Amino acid sequence: MFSKILIANRGEIACRIIRTARRMGVATVAVYSDADAGSMHVAMADEAVRIGPPPVAESYLDGERIVAAALMTGAEAIHPGYGFLSENPDFVDRVVNAGLIFIGPSATSIRAMGLKDAAKRLMEKAGVPVVPGYHGEAQDIVLLASKATEIGFPVLIKARAGGGGRGMRRVDHADDFAEALSSARREAKAAFGDDRVLVEKYVEKPRHIEVQVFGDNYGNVVHLFERDCSAQRRHQKVIEEAPAPGMTDEMRAEMTEAAVTAAKAISYSGAGTIEFIVDASQGLRPDRFWFMEMNTRLQVEHPVTEMITGVDLVEWQLRVAYGEALPKRQDEIELNGHAFEARLYAEDAAKGFLPATGTLHHLWFPDEPAPGTSLRVETGVREGDTISPFYDPMIAKLVVHGPDRETALDALGDMLAETEIAGSTVNTAFLAALAADPDFAAGDVDTGLIGRKQDALTAIPEPSEGFVTAAALAVSGLSETASPDDPWSALAGYAHFHAAPKRVALRYGEQEIRAAVSVVNGKTEIALIPAPLIPPHKGMGDSEAPRLSEKETHESKRSASSLWGGVRGGGNPPPRLARWPGHITIFDGPVSYMFSVPDPLERAEEAGGGADSLRAPMPGLVKVVRAAVGDTVAKGQPLLVLEAMKMEHTIAAPHDGVVAEIATEGSQVTDGATLVRFAEAGE
Ligand code: ADP
């Protein structure tokens, strides 16, 4: 076996490869960009080499530097992971020419499958079913349009160099063909530098079912059954599973045979995936699946195959690349139970799946499977790590296995509900809604399912009064759950037994929340103070909190424990919550509610008042500055707006005074940086 390999990747896949290599006694070299210097894959590897600045073109896509790092560290082989250079035949040539081994297929195999049109022609010749369509070289619009009519609408125009769904257009009517063609071409040109397309039948009620194949250097090819990746959002996989729901023995036999034929046609060595599109309008039928493309690498969703077969695909990759024969014959590979994988992302599902960034101040994954099931978390981040804007914002893949689909799906639902992440916006609730969807649960999936139900799947409920109260209580520092030595509550600077009501202010989205909390006879009491919706930019410090009349106070006052009792679920335990700088996140199953605490001033005031400077409660961007050096300002006057964690926090004057120093508009500030300093008397 190799004694040392280099992993030309980052994140969860780099960590996953390191784990197997370590188990096999193979030393590992990580490569990293400046953005990843402190990341998990670097910490896990035996050695690490810096390859450049954060942009991928100057780091993870720089094949020359990566090969140099391998030579410098004495690595004998390079594992590319997925993405980045994994399907780049020129990189394979570079690796081989340097006298190293590429852990993956030959450059020739990758080239054969690299372009969709050529791959389809090749597959047609090998006798693999291909979607009816035109995959020829000629590209003039009249010919393509007539081919589309011949195929019959709806058709799909695809960039031959395509990937990630780019350069792809569905066309329903002949009249729309010309326009769709030019827009697909523009997109393909921009994304791949190649505007050539193919046209194929648009498959109705399409399901995406792919077969894992594995070849060695001796002509052996096996399959490891299928995965269903039909749960897609804009052609991006969301939850994958193995085996495919509703798969029949007959159809599986035909599909896996076609997949092995496809791999043999290009003398494939290593791990690969043959993707098929299936017309499921009449259930799964052996005459209704067609070759779509081959991925000549390890897939993101490979763990579901590992879970149902017990095979470590990375181990096989290393063995085959080293020159060993496939560890198992076809008849030795068995399918057991059912597995799911959910892709947990830092993204805002409710805002059109906008990618998110942030520091994962709190990160916890369940690790106790229900009897008969198993759980696996594939991640490349730890608590405290940052999701940067430079790379794919995937946080983890949550993988479950159970004896049957229903049990495995229940386990996935539980796993999503128990996962806790605070510090970034995450898609946990969306994944859980999909896992709980009746059609998905019934196995009635097709690639349009998510799109049809997107609004329902991404809707986030408002936090209940119980959660709002719990958040306010946590902010007050008077919570029964707050530990006296918790640095966060220490920061708040409150004694644990207060006679006078403590007023707290927090924010949920654009809603301001105020509450009065007091400890009476050892019992915590809290009253939410009804407040009008204050438009954004107008912060907490702008005005005095409305005073409560005796009656209001009395009516809305409740004991903390009775409020917790009213929380969804009905139990007594307080809700799960995470405190992080300037924030409280409350977890309600897979849904999380983020409250921010935009009042560093109140804290300063409580701590004795008269603070002569204001510090940033968290790292952020000084978005607006509303005062200048020398200005005389009044208590409560807004001085600047700090944007942090995608929210705006108004910083107002804690007392009357003269501004001696103030942060510059547009500047980035770190946690604790001085935002405003007031002049001393006589200054
Ligand atoms: P890309 O390489 O850009 O990801 P693929 O060819 O793999 O493109 O197709 C991506 C997805 O588009 C598939 O998973 C499927 O959902 C959908 N798709 C592809 N071909 C067809 C087709 N002929 N009819 C309907 N949907 C299709």
C-alpha cells in the first residue's frame, strides 16, 4: 500500500479520505488556502502544505502547486476528492507526468465521458439506452430546431460541456425554441467556454437514479447498486438515498448491467457513477431509463452506498490505484437495509436559498442512534469554525441507515431535529420538511417535487410566545438555566437575585422585543412588553422602553417555569438554546430561531453607566455613521449602524456627551473594537 498520499481537496471530503487512509496506515498530506489555515482537514492530516490565497483558481484549482506539494512532501499519490480537479484530465496528465499516481480513472476515461454529446454517442454504440435526442456535431439553429420537432416537445437543451444544471433549458413549444437556445448558449459560453449543445426528449416525471460502479486495472467492473437522487432543487441534490424506492429486481438487473457495460466500454478503473434519468410516470419500468452522464470520481453522496453495502469506497479507491484487484466479486456484494443522506448547508432557504456565511459558534450533531439504526456525520468543520464565502457552504452530510426505508427516514427526521447549529443560517428545517413530506415519505419522488412544494417546504413559523419569553429570560441573565459562571451571563453583569425588574431588549428579525424580568421570592417572573413594530435602522437605544402600567405588568406576568410549560411539546424542560456573542438561538426540533441582543449600551449602563466608549459587541461592518467628531449628542441618539450576522444593530449614545472618536463608515470592525469614544470633561 502507499505510505503517503496527498489530498487535493478541503472540507468534509478531505477529512473523510484522511480517516480511511489513517485506518489503512497511510500517511496524509493536506493542502490549504489561506482561508483554511486553521481548518479541520489541516488539523487532521499528518502534514499540511499551504498552496495559495483563498480564491480557488489560485489554490485548490492550481494543479501545478498541488503536484509540487506532493513531490516536496514525498507523497506517492494524489486523491482529488470531488469537485475541484477531480474530473480534469489535464490534471491527471500532470500528476502522472510527475511520476505520481492519480487516485481515480485514467485521463482517457475522463475525456471519454467529459462531454455529454460524445459520451452519449459512445454509450449508444455500446448498447446502453440513451435519452432519445440529437447529440451530433452540427449546431445550426435550423437543424437543431428541426431535430427538436422530430424528438417532440417538450425537449431539453443541454450544454455539452455542462454541469450543475447550467446551460440547460426546457422548451415546451417550437415557438420558444430559438430564444431558449440562445440563452442556453450564452450561459454555457460564460460557464464553460463552450456553447455547443445537444437536444433531448424532456422526460416527464423524471427520477434521477444512478448506479455506483467500480473498476480495477485488470478489466474487472462491479456495481454497488443504485442511489436515488431525485430530491433536487434546481438540479442540485438535496437528500439522496439507497436503494431507490420502488425499485424492482428486474429493473435493477437491467440498470446495473447497463452501468457495468458503460464502465467497461471505457476500460474504467476506480470509483464512478453512471447517472440515469428514469420516466416514472408509470412507475419504474425497465424500458424507461436512459443514460444521462458518467461522473468519473467519488460522489458527494457515496456514503449511502457504503451504508447499504458495508464497503469503504475510499479504501477501494486506494487499493485499486495502488494496483490491487477489486476486493470483492459481484456476488460478494450485498445490499442491506436503507440509507439516506441530507446535505446540511449554510443557506437561507426562505430567501431563495441564498448562501450564508458565519462562525459556527454552536455546533452539535446527534450521536446516539435509535436501536437498529446507525448515524454518520461527514463534516469538515468544528464548533468555532467559519463558513467563508470562498467555498461551497456545506456544513455536513447527515447520513442514516436503518433496516428499511421507513425506519431510516424516521432516523433522519430525528437526526435533523436534534442537530443544533448557531452562528449561521442553515437549511435544517427545509431538510426536515422534505423528509416529512408525505410524497417523499411514500417514495413518490421526482425531480420536480421540491420545486412544486418549495413555499411550503421553506416556510418558517414565527417563534411562539414561549420561545420569545425564553429568549428574553436568557438575555436577562436571570434564567434559571443560566449558570453563574457562564461568561455570557457574567458579561451581562447582573446579580442573580434582583428585586427590581430588569428590563431587557432583543430583536427577532426586524421585530423588537422588550421584557421585564424579576426574581420574586426566588421565582423568576417575566413580562413581555407589547411594543409597536419599529422600522429597521431605529435601534433599541433610540427611546425609552415604554413604561408598564401596574395592570399591564400584572396581566402579562407569568412565572418562567409556567411559560416553559406552555412551549410546544408541553414538557417542563426549558427549550434548547445556544448563547453566542450578541445572540440567543432557540432550537425547536429542526427549526431554529435567532434572537439578537442589540443593546451593548444597556449592559454598559447597568454595569455602572457613564462608559466613555462603545465597543463592537461582535465583528461587523459599520454601515451608517450618523455623528461626527465634535458633535454634542444626547442620550439615546443613534450614532451608527453596525451590520453583523446579516442584521443591523443601531448603536445609540448611552448618555449625553461629545463625540471624540467614531468609526469610519464602511469599515470592518472586530469584536470589541471601539466604535465611539466620548470626550472627557475639558477634552
Ligand atoms: P448537469 O451535468 O448540468 O448536472 P445532467 O445532465 O446531469 O446535467 O442533468 C441534471 C438534472 O437535470 C438531472 O438530474 C435531471 O433532474 C434533469 N434532467 C436531465 N436530463 C433530463 C431530461 N432529458 N428530461 C428531464 N429532466 C432531465
